[in-house]
Amino acid sequence: MSIHKDIQNIFKPLIQWAIWHITPYIYTFTMSIIVVGVMISKGCVGDS
């Protein structure tokens, strides 16, 4: 049982760190996709 608790203690900070560092990239990626999607739907991209 103690081994399982040790694993949890190791992984909880790792997961929190990963979320803290990956979320901005996901947010930026999502925003760029939305911007490109809006531009395409308005005909700004792909006309050239």
C-alpha cells in the first residue's frame, strides 16, 4: 500500500506541472486554429 502512495506522491506534482506548462500551448494552439478557421470562412485565406 505504501508503494502506491509513494507513486501518487511522485505523479501528482508531475501532472500538476505538466498541466501548468502544457495548458498555455493548448490555449495558443486552439486560438490559432479558431483564427485560421474564421479567416478561411471569411474568404481571406485560399483566394490567392
